[in-house]
Amino acid sequence: MSRIRRLLIKSRVVAVDRHDNGVTVLSFAPIHRTTYPAHRGGAHTLVRIDDHRVRPYSLCGDPSDTRWRIAVRASGIDGSASDHLARSNRPGDHLFLSHPQERFGLDPAATRHRFIAGGIGITPILSMLYELRETPHSEPARVHYFVRSRSEAVFVEELSAFDHIDLRIYSGQDADRPDARTVADSPREGEHLYYCGPPRMMARINQVHDLWAGRAHTESFAAMPANPTSVTTNDAFDLRLLKSGRTIRVRARETPLQALVRAGIQVDYGCGVGLCGTCVLDVGAGVVDHRDHCLTDAERASAMAPCISRGSGTLDILL
């Protein structure tokens, strides 16, 4: 069974806080239930923007809160999902949110913690810091927060109120701003690294990822282009949809996700590059060529990320 719980929870927007830096913070309460499902710090929810767009957003409040909170940075692209969510919603509006998706979070084996965030990438880390506040730890956690300018930093007041972290904020205007790779270097005994941010920052930290010997944890939500280009030139194969009985041909120069969308099959997706796990589907039978970065080896035995992975012959999909 795949890791994604797709049951959507009808929710009401209860607060909207729009900032001058283009970030909008939305708070939600469930409509048909008294509380949201419990979640750990670092979890995200899939927000249904409209009939055809679902996007992942980190839950950035205290996991013990009865309300859920997300932060959205407007892209500035008219009609984009982030702009629609950031600029159009008002208190009282209704949206559908998925059960929490827990792919990124504190490792219980860690005795020390180091966090690196870039821009809006602070959102999953903020909820992890709330959880860490209630968790025994040996010393203050190191938090390195990179922003293009001080005005673009979000949740600074909340972060500054924590007494269990060593917070350092680096602006692009600072002459002595360190490189992200530098602050990710030299892991200490028992220390785990958690990082989230823009691609350039992530690429720099990835250069020292292996030094952490399995103690580095990361999350990335990349935007899927409106007209995704081909990412493969492999042989064509078939998807057999077990619930509907249809067979969809995946062409040599398209992904399974693109083939499903072309055939009018509704599939939730987010990053389009095998990172976020939004599109994961259950596989009943067949050989999968896994190319994702979101599933474990155990999960790959019965699931696939159709935005990036492929198959051969015929794959049975539980759709």
C-alpha cells in the first residue's frame, strides 16, 4: 500500500495573514470533525486548490495545535497555484486538505540536531522545532536560516522566542554570510542534519550529504511545469488500471503521469521529479524501474512514483 493517504478533510479558512514579502499564512479548522489527525513536526498536507490542482504545503504550526497552518509564497505568475492560494482566499472559504504526510521529521535516534533552511523552507523546520521543544535533547539545536534579505524572513518572532535553539539568520546582504555547504559540514557525534530550501542551496548541502552517514534528512517541493518536457527516452509500456479495466499506453518520450493525464485520469501530483511523493500509486504487479527519491526500498515493492519512474511490459496499477 502506498504512503499517501488521499482522504481529504473539508476545512474552513479561519485566519489569513498576508505579509509585505509575498508570504501568506493561512490557518484552517476542520468542518465535519472536531479535530485534525495528529501529526509530527515536519509533516505536510496536500491542499486541493481547485478541480485539477493539488499541491503539498508543510504544516508549520505547533503539532499540538487544534488548527493547521501553512505558509505560501506567491510566485508572481498569474494563475499559478501558489498565487491563487496566497492572494484569493479569505476567512470563511472552504478548502480540502489531506491527512498529514509524514516524510520529514525528527529522528528519535538523534542526540543533537542541526537545521538549515532557505526562505520558505523554514516552514517544516518550524514545526519540528515546536516538537523538539517537548523532546529531551542534550543541547540547543543549531538553526541556520538563509534569506535573500532580512525583510523576506518569516516567523522570525516565533523562532526568536525559542530558548532551546541557537538561531542564526543570514541575509544575502551580509558581507560575512557563510556558504550553505560550510554550515552543513563537520557532523558531530549523535548529530542529525535536517535541511529544506531552494534548489541552489540544496545542491550545495548535497555535496556533503554523504558525510552524515545516513543522519541527514531533507525535503524538497519543486514546482512541476505547466507543460512538462520529457524526462526519458526509454521504451513504451502499458499501464493496466485494475479498477476501471482500462489500459493506457505510456509512450517512449513521456512519463506514466503524463500518459495518465493525457488519458483524462485524475492523479494528484506536486513536484514532478520524484521528490514529494504526492503522485505515488499502488502497483499490483509488474516490473518497475524506480527513479524516485521519495520511496524506501520496502515501499517500492508495491508502489511507484509515476512522475519519474517507468516500467516494462505491463504494470498493474490500482486505479
